[in-house]
Amino acid sequence: MTKPLIHPSHRPELRPTLGIVLLMLLLVFNALLLPAPDVSRGLANYLPLHITLEVVAIAIAAMVFAVGWSTQKYNRNGNVVWLACMFLGVALSVSVPVRPGAAHLHHRRGVDRVQGRL
């Protein structure tokens, strides 16, 4: 006999949660079909915005790693530490130029102009 995918005690919460997830997926696909607003048309190649958003992503990934790493003294579950290390890998792969293309924050055209090197 196979084990059920979801524990029976969690089944009552499954239906509303799946409804919310499906609604969010529908909204995402709907947003992909709609045309872009005129205000955002010039933001596609806006380098300072791109760099800012990547730095925010690096900071969030590093914070998730820090929280996951510091919880190992309270919770001996290895999955949390494994997930924290994955987020550290995300933060490092975006921020440290290991190989060309892996860290495109440092390898984008125009970054030299932003950093003052012409």
C-alpha cells in the first residue's frame, strides 16, 4: 500500500489553497497576454533598475541563507540547512563572477559606464 501524498489531517486545507494557487496562476497568464503599459516600455533596458533589482535579490537570498543556517541549533532537520545552502548558491551565482554569463550583474553592457569606467 502506498502512502498518501498529503496527510489526511491536511486535506481540508487543500481545496482552498489549490483554489488560491490556481487563481494566481490564472492572473499570471492573464498578465502575460495583456500588452505592456506605455509607462513601462522604456524600462526594458534600464540598467540602474536592473542592477538595483539584482542587488535586492542577492540580499534576500543571503538573508534566507542566514535565517536557515541559524535555525540548525533549534531544529535538527537537515532539509532547512540544505535549502539555506541552495539560497547561498543563488546569492553567490548572481553576485560573484565565477564564469562569464553566470554573474551577469558584472558582465552586462553599460555596467562600466555606471561604475565610472568609460
